[in-house]
Amino acid sequence: MNRPLVRLAPLILATLTAISPPAQSQEANQKKPAAPPAKKESRTVTDAVPLIPRKVLFDNPDRTSPSLSPDGKHLSWLAPVDGVLNVWVSPTDDLEKAKPVTHDTKRGIRDFFWAYTGKHVLYLQDKGGDENWRVYSVDLASGQEKDLTPLEGVAAQVQEVSKKFPTEILVALNNRDPQFHDVHRVNVETGKMSLVQQHPGAFEGGMITGFVTDDDYKIRFATRMNPDGSITVLQPDREKGWK
């Protein structure tokens, strides 16, 4: 026997065994791995409940802000005309006769109220979002609209409405100085305007921020913003102007 071959036999056998795995191992390698279990279908709230249409959330309301006339004969509200909010008026006892009394075609009307005449609807509107609000009057009998504050670059604020003066309202205007609103008396039928109170600006180190008026259209108080952030209530004083 060739002694070198005998000595190499165990080494050759071990090498062949390492190169060729057992039949059982080969069969195991040939098996495909099991597929992962199927994931359960996940469902969200939106799958079960339909979304609210954006139109419902952001579109104009069908009707809003109902208001009864001072004599109780008419009802008014805001509703769209060709997609733009306008003021509608109807007899209280026959809502089917409702019709729009304003004719805004751009921004829509958001703020309106009755004059104590019971025959005029008043509303505020600006131009193109400039916030220079004007006060308009609508005569329900004739349908005529009148600009009560026809001043360019001026912001009007309704100060007071009183049943004691049905044809007049108080309006604050910054036509004299853009920083300060003077109080005026305005006729809702003719637009005639007269000054009631000029804004004093600053008083004793603080800025006057506004006025409190009563049903007699008299100035009862003013409010002053102080440098430390506090507010002082002032009363008209014939000697010093305010106290």
C-alpha cells in the first residue's frame, strides 16, 4: 500500500465533506422561506365617515343675521345674490315676498342695522378691502341707496343709534386727522352732517381712545390709555375739558 495516500485519505475525506453538504442540508436550502403573514387592512376615520365638503364650512350661509324692524313690520337678513351677501327685507307676515334691497357685487355685506325710522336699512362697506368703511342708507320705499359718509380715505364708525332721534345717528370719522375719530351727527335721509365732539388727542400724558355716548347723543365719558397700559375713564369738564 502506498503509505502517503493512506496518510492523506482522512484529509481528502474531510475536504470533500466540507465542499458537499449533507443531502438533508441541501434539501433545506432548496425550500423557499415561508411568506410573511398578510397584513390586516388598516382603516382610518375618513374611510368610515365622509369628509364634510369645504363649501359647507367656508361658503356663504343661506341666510344669517335676522333683524326685526323697529315697528315690527319687516324682517331683514343677509343672504347671497349671485354668490355675494346682500341685505334682504320682507314683510314680517309674508316671507315669500322677500327681496334684496342692496346690490353689492364684490365683497359682500357683513354689517347692517335698522334706522329707527323703520324705513331705512343702514350698512357698512369698504372698497376692495381698504377698511375705509362708509355708512350707507337704503330707503325701502324708493330703493335709493345713499352714501352718508362720502369721504375718500376716511374710516367711519357707527357711534350711537337712538330711538329719540329716528332720522339721525352718531358716526365717528377720522376725516380731520387719520389718527383720531371725531363724533358727528348724521341725517340718514339727507346725509347732512354736524360735529358733536372733536377728538382731543392726548390728555394729561395719555391718549384718548374713544367716547361713551347716550340716547340723547351727548358725550358722557371718554377713555384714556395711559403709558403704563392702564385705562382711565374721563368725564367732560367745562373748566378743564376733562376730569
